[in-house]
Amino acid sequence: MLRAALILLACVPAVAQAHTFGRLYTLPVPLWLYAWGAAAALVLSFFAAGYFMGWRTGTARSAAIPLDDSPVLAALRRLRAPQLLQLASVAMLLLTIATGFFGSRDPLRNFSMTAFWILFLLGVTYASAFAGNFYALLNPWRVLVSAVGRIAPGFARGRLAYPQVLDAWPALALYVGLIWFELTFRATPFSLAVVLAGYTLLNFAGVWLVGAAAWFHHCEAFSVFFRNVARLAPLDYRPGEPGGRGSLALRWPGAGALQERPAHLASVIFVLAMLAATAYDGLRETQPWFALFWHDPLGIVTPLVGERPIEGFVAARPWYRVWDTAWLVAAPFLYFGVYVLTVAFARVLTATQRPLRELLLDFAYALLPIVLAYHAAHYFTLLLDQGPKILSLASDPFGYGWNLFGTANKFRAAYLPDLTWVWHIQVMLILTGHVSSVVLAHRVALRVFDSRREAILSQLPMLVLMVSFTVAGLWIMAQPLTAMVIR
């Protein structure tokens, strides 16, 4: 029994504990009832969208209310709030790196882990969904590059023209690498500091090579990630040219996903990678997925290890890392394959002459509500658990026993609502995201196809895809690793 427990603890990343309930939990009603209810809601939303949405919704550029001249923004500019926020962003980056190098090796006492994984990756994601692409203004690497550019004016212009064929492939590679670092490498404060320092140098090298505009549009992973999330925001912030000021407008939520579409398939795969990475993070914590490797029912790993992996843990552990990495890298492309088949079926149903590649580009951003909803459902307990602790860590960022702001011994207790509420919030988030995607996809179809009948027909395969995503997401959420039985 002790051996089994040790094996289980060694296999599970530390951060994964907050991705599930953390202890056994019985759903209020059977999972199949939630699945049927969610599927029924999606079907009803499909018919409602088809019935109530009029034919030809124009260019989908929803009317926006400019906010550039509002008194609040004018006051913020007079107080130089953007510049102060940029300085704070750079200071946070430098503090995160410094505490990782020189602070406590205990992840729970070190400022860097909570600051990066919770405050930055989760906090900025959800803030972008409401406040728009403010990261384009506060991006610490872009601020640092701009500062160097003022000293050396030719630095940020680049030496080579960015090959447009690459599009977002560099950002996709960096994003998958970040997820691999989180899930497989089991980051520590020191290793996180090394990665952030290296990523900072990479940004400088990339800007020097292809210029700031191309690098931060195509290559910097966080810029691409947060810009995609911000397409759903009711606030539309657009950065200005160097030396100029950006623009801000109020729009309908989700309008940004209709106003633009990806230019290349690499951007489509990046959107699907955002969904696939979160889904795989949840899937790898489930009992069936755990058993697929460690019990090896297919007999693939046993010949490599010499015995069943669960019995030869030391020899099997390196192979598990290879297995984990291979599936993580493959996940976005598997999702892309499913997406291609779905859109291809829609093309056959409608008998449209529009090329398949164009249709893949047309509907890609309609998946963003699903991406955001599943991300929020998967990680919001982690945000509630670890987020408030940043206030205590700010008083003692290096873990030296300081109490700079008088909060070192406060806000350490996790805040989690009743588990029934947790589950229902997760169901609500997933369902809301999928219904929103149904509506957005229908809007795109009305714009793309030649008749209303074709538009509705095209959405039947998309509806099947979204129902499948919903049921799969609910199943993963309901499969905590803590329910595992090792035999």
C-alpha cells in the first residue's frame, strides 16, 4: 500500500492537486444527466440561433463606442498611469526572476511561483477577457525592448524581414514548451527563474533579428495568447504606433472574434492548442489515462521496461516523460484533425465552392469562448486557492522571514466554496462557453454562405463537435485523480 502511494505521488505534478477537487466527491446527480442536460441546452441554442438570427448580419463589425476622450482616461493620462503600470510590470518580472534565483527553494514560500503561474498566467488571462488586450501595453518584455530602442534607435527595427509563412509557428512552439515545462518538468523557483531569464534574452534576440512589430505579433507566446483571449472582451484596446497612443472602445462581448479571422493555419492551430493543452492537463489526471500507461493494457511499455510499468517505476519513469511529452505535442494537431473533419463535413453538406482552407480560417475564432470557458473551469479553484497568497508573499517575497507590508502572516488560508458550488460553476462555465461558440459560429456562417439554409446546414457538424467537446469536458472535470485505485 505504501509503495502504491509513493508511486502515485511521484507521478503527479504538484500543481495538479488544485486542478481537481483534491478529495473524493460524489456528484449531486449522475454525470450522464449533466451531459444530457448540457447537450440539450446546446441543441436548443442552435435552433434558437437559427430561428432568431436574421439573414446577412453585415460585416460583423459591431458598432463600438469610442472611449479615447472619456474624462477617466484623460485623467489617467495626465497622471501618467500607463507609464507607471509599465514600470510596475517590469518590476514584477525582475522581482520574479530575482526571487527565483535567490529566494527560498520552497515553492509555497517563494514569491516567483505564485506571481508567475497564478497572478500572471491566470490573472492576466481572465482580466484580458474583460479589459481587452491591455497586455500589449504592459508587456514587460516589450517595455524593456522599447527602453533599449530609445538608447539604440536601430535595435528594434530588425535585420531580416519576417517570413510570413511562419506566421504564429514560433509562438505555438514556445507556448507548447511552456505547458511542457509546467506539466512535465515540475518547475521549481530556480528553474522558473532560469526559464524567464532565458525567455527575456530570447525576446531581445528575436527583436534584434526580425524587429519588435513582427516579433510581438507572431512570435512572443504570451502576446499571441492574450490577444486571442482579448477578442472576447467588451473593451477593445488597440496599441498605437511607437510614440503614439492606442485606442479604446466599448463593444459587444465576443465582437472581436467576428471582426477578424486568422491569416494562416498556424494561428488556427494555436487556438486549438489553447484548448488542447488545458484538456490534456485535465485528462492526464484521470484514472483511465493513468492506467493506460502504468497498467499498460496494450502491452506497449512493458517490453521497454522489462516488467509492468507500475511494478518497475524507476525504469518506467523516463518512458512516462516521453509518453507525456509526445501526447502534449500531438494534442493540438489531434484537435486540429477533428476540426478539419468537422469543417470538411460541413463543406460537403452545403456543397459550397469555398475552399476548405478558407472555411477553417473563417470559423477558428468562434472556438475561443470554448477555450476561455474550459480554461476558467479547469483553473478557477487554483486561482481561489493560491491567488490570495500573493498578498502575504509580497511582504516576504524571498522567504527570508520579512514582513514588509504587515501581511506576511495573512491571506494564507485557501478560500474554496462548497464542492457542490465548485462543480456547478464548472458546468455553468463550460456550457456558457459552448453556447457562446454556437452563436458566434452561426454569425460567421450567415456571413460566409450564400443562403440561410446553407448556413444552418453548415452548423450541424459544428454542433456535433461542440456537444462532443462539452461531454468530454464534463467527463474530465468529474474524474479527479484522487479517486484512483492502484492494483
